[in-house]
Amino acid sequence: MNKIAATIDNFGRAILDNIEEMGRILILFLSVLMWMVRPPLKLRLIFRQMEFVGVKSIFVVVLTGTFTGMVMALQGYYGFKMFNAESLVGSTVALGMTRELGPVLTALMVTARAGSAMAAELGTMRVTEQIDALYVMATNPVKHLIVPRVIAGVVMLPLLTVVADFMGILGGYFVGVPILGINSGAFVNNITKMVDLGDIYHGLTKAAFFGLILSVVGCHKGFNTTGGAEGVGRATTEAVVLASVSILISDYFLTAIMF
Amino acid sequence: MSSISTEAKVGLFVLAALIILAYMSFRVGEYGFGLKKGYLVNVVFDDATGLEKDASVQIAGVEVGRVEDISLKDGKALVTLRILPSVELEKDVEAKIKSYGILGDKYVDIVPGTKDGTYITAGGDITRTGQQADIDKLLSELGIIAGDVMKITSSLKNVLGSAEGEANLKAIVENTRSITENLNRVVTQNDEKLNLMITNLGEASAEMRNAFAALNNIVERIDSGEGTIGQLVENRDVFDNLNQTLASIRDITDKINKGEGTIGKLVNDEDTVDNLNASLKSLEKSMDGIERYVSKSEQFKTFLSYRGEYLFDGGDGKGYFDLTIRPKEDKFYVLGLVADPRGSRTVTDTTVGATPTTRTETWERDELLFTAQIGKRFKDIALRGGIFESTGGVGIDYFAFDDRLQVTFEAFDFDSDRNAHLKTYAEYRLLKHIYLSAGWDDFISNEGRESPFIGFSIKFEDEDLKYLLGSVPIPK
């Protein structure tokens, strides 16, 4: 009897913990919004985070985008070849990259690279009581540490997505035209004909949301780290998992709303 | 790397990303920026199914604008088009909704109008619209048509599908063919005749009308006693005269019957009749005989001839004995025997096992060859055909100097194995019954038998033979 009660107890506590965490994230997000509009903004900190989130992620994003585009062209080619519609490979790659793969893959890569770093950084600062020191120095840690990271994430993710989209289409072109022998004119024309501006901008909007999610989740996990070095590791892992899952789930809803 | 500041790095990155974004937007949007300056044109379609906002507007396949808006107006679709400012539309352009292929997107196609310098201004209307055949409509109509066709074919199948129907159809077709063939033949063959007949009929009917009128006239005149016949019919005297004449003729014949007078005796005496009959018969016979013998003796001639030839190369002699029967001047028969030193040839083919055929030729000496020919003479030329030396052949004779000289060419013994036997010679009448001849025998022989020869012949007409044959009925 006790065991059953304990199980139900645990189940209920898990739900409560989750809801509590969602609440904390929301509160953090709101306080970020509040601190964001409150001058002075520390531009130097923002730029540093932008460099870390954006510029230093270029290489991995370029790599991801290019190979994603290439493999899409390769896979799409075998499908479209059955209908003698090889020239549609270009538009398939372009549509897939701009609408879905560009934002999502970029967000996942940045989550793995920068989101985890944010959690680890803030977590270390938490367990080494540096954050407490900031409070002592009458400096709001949210404004000082989290706002620049969130701004950097929201601004940089769309820009990285643009790079990923472009490199993906370029990779698709490289595989489709010289290697698979698709007519280059038809390839490019189909892209321009089938892809709308809306496809690109909706993808970028999604990317901004993903940037927000990954930075807020990363910061939250790091900011609330407990349990020393072990806790930092756990926080990092949890940040990446939660951010990635949130990105994929929110992607569905964002897509449903926008398209 | 350390020399580049964080700000510069971020700035460069943002700039690069924005440039890429601008480039992609420009390529994808195509007219995304410039089009907003374009002017608006309204067009009302009965049905704008499948047409969407931002659908392409094209002239001759070139995009000149986009669909700005689609709304409802009086139960029809009011479509607003945004046209590029560089494109001018004539007043009478026609707008159509078309689709890329069967399943492709819809677009508005504009057919250019007449170039008369008047153009649609911004906010104007395109008044002429056309509707592309809708695929759904097309398919439903096709379905109806297919149903109709199926009904027809099924009923046709019932009628014609059976073996009986097939046979009937075949018979009908054949009958039709033969009828038309016959008709065609009759018409083509008798075209002229038919024409002639019709014209003749027309003429005849006209003539007949005249003839009947004339006949009427004549009959009237006879009735009224005009002319000879009229008088004959009407006048009593003529009739009386005729009666008297007939009466006197009867008197004469009566007398003859009774044996009165010479003619009477002659006619009435039985002996006279017998005598007359007998003498007439004998006369007939003798006339017949005379006629036959005279004609035959004039025309019918028989000749006997013997010719001997000496072949120089063979060193042999060849003898010919011929009977020529000439029932008419231009027709003759030749029957004869030939004594050839080489005799007749016998060919034996023997096949032993798988070895090739061996052909053995044996020449039998002292055997007579036959001649049987029929000939016809045309002036100086006589043609002969029949059996020459026991083989089939033809010959031609040319006569000159009142038949004193005869030049002959003969071809016979046609065989696939060797060349034909050709023979040519000239014969000259030296004395009354004596002839001399010279020629070349078998001159294209490929068996080494060609040989020049000279000959001597006796030819005379046999009168007895002629009468012997003359009594045999020979068609003249």
C-alpha cells in the first residue's frame, strides 16, 4: 500500500517539478524582457555573446547546412527521377532548407555548442558563488549575464539560419548540377519559381524563436545549478536535452501557426 | 585574429548574413520590390477556381505581373492584377485563366490586343475574358461521351458480334461491291448508247406524233375516196376489173390442169416429170464432180523430192526424201525421211549411289529420222514449223527469180545442254527437175559438228499421187 502511495507520490511530484520548472523559466523570461528594456544595455557584453553564439558557430553551421543540402539533393534526385522531374530537386532543397531544416538544424547545432556552454558557464558561476558576488556588488546577474546571451541568441540565430539556408542550397546545387547532371537553368529557375519570400522569412522567424528558447533554457539551467561540479555537468546535459526537445516541439506549433 | 575586435567580427558576420538574405530575397521574390510600383487592372472572371493571390500574370509565357486580389462581385470573381509599369496593355486584350499542364498551378494569361495606341490605364478593366477548358469539366464530359460510345458499341456488338451477324455483314459488303461493279461496268460501257437511246427516244416520239398525224390524214383521205387507194377502195370499176383478171387466170390454170395445150401436157404427164428429175440429178452430180476435180486440179499439187548432201567436215552424206503436199497455193505439208550418218541420239542418265549423274550419249547409225512440217507461204517467204529430223523446229524459206532460187534457214533440236541445230543453205534450180544446193549445217554447234556441205536434189510433181490424194476429201 505504501509502495503504491509512494509511486503516485513520485509521479505527482515529478509533474509538479516540471510545472514548477516551466514556471521558473517563464519568470526568468519575463525578468529578461523586463531587464532588456531597462537601460543601460551593456553593449560590450552583448557583442561578446554575439561573437560567441554567432561568429564562432559559423563553421559548424556552414558544415551542417552544406551537407544537409547535398544529401537532400542526392535523396530527392532518386525520388524525382522516377517522374522525370529531376529539375524539381533544386526547389525541394531550397524549400526544405528555408522552411524547416535551416532553422531547426542551426538551432540544434547552436544549442549543442552555445546553449550547453551557457549552462556550463552560468552553472560554474553559480556553484563558485560568483553570481552571489554579483548580487553583493549590487549588479543584477540577470541583466549582466542573461540578457546579453538571450539577445545574442535571438539576433544571431536568424543570421546563422540565413547562412545555413544559403549553404544548403549551394550544396544542393553542387550535387545536383555538376554531379547528377541536372540542367542548371531549370534548377535555379525552379527555386526562384517555387520559393516565396514568405518561406524564407517564416523560417527566420522560427529561428529567432529557437534562439530565444535555447538561450533562455541554457541560462535557466545554468543559473539554477546546484550540487557542485557534478551539478554543473547535469545542468549542461539537461539544458541541451530540454532545449533541443523544446525546439523540436515548438517547431511544430510555429509551423502550424505560420504556414 | 587578435587584431580584429569582437565588434568587428560580429559586424562582419551580420553584414554577410544580411547580404546573403538580401540576395536570396531578391532572387526568390523576383519582382518582390519593383512590382509594388506596378499599376492595378481589374478583370471579372465567371470562374476563378484554383487561382490564388500572387499567382503569375503572363503574356506569351513571360511574367508581367501578379494577382493582387481576388474578391466576389455580383456572383463573379473580380480579380485585381498588378502589372509591371513597363508593360502596357491594349484596350482589347483578353485575359484567360490557364494552368501549367493538367495538375499545375493556375495563372492569368493575357492575349495581346490590336496595336492602335490606346492602352488600359491604372485602375481600368480588361473586358474580354476567356475560360480555359477546365479539367474537371473536361473529365465529366469525357465520362458522358465514353458512356454513349459504350452503349453504341455494345448494341453494335449485339448486332454484329455473332457469327451470323458477321456473315451477314460480309455478304452485304460483297453484294454491294458486286452491284456497284456491275453498275459501273454497265454505265461506263453503255454511256454513249444510253445517251443515244434517250435522244433517239425523244426524236422517235416527236416523229411518231408526226406520223400519227399523217396517218390520220391518209385514212381520212382514203375514206373520202381521194388518191389511188381511195379510188380503189371507193371505185367499183377497179374491183370489177380485178375480178375479171382473176377469173381469166383461173381459166388458164384449169386448162393446164386438164392437160390441155403444151404446158398442160408437160405438167400433167408423169414421164416428163421423171425424166426431168433424173436428168436434173445427173446434171447435179456431174457438176459436182467437175467442180471438185477442176478446183483440185487447179490448186492441189504434190511434189516428191530427194536431196543428198555431202558434209565436208564429217565426210559423210545425208539423205532427204520428202513428200510435199500443197492443197492450196499458200499452204503446204512436208512429210519425209532423213538418213543421217550419225543416226539418232540416245541419252541415258545413270546415277550410281551418291556419285553424280553420269550422262551417256549414244548415236545410233542407220536409223531414219522423220520430217513432218506444216508451212504457209506469203509471197516470196514461206514459214515452216513442225518436226525437223525428229526434233521440233522452225524454218524460213525465201524464194527469188520465179522460185528458181530458194534460200533456207532452219533451226531445230533445241536442247538446254547444247546449242540448237541451225542450218542454212541456198538451192538453185539448174534444170527442170535438178537442183544444186550449198550451205552450212549445224553452224553454232558446240559439239564440233558444224560443217559446210553441198547437195544435189531431184524434185518433181507427181500427177498420179495428186489424183490419188485428190479423191480423198481434203478441205478446201
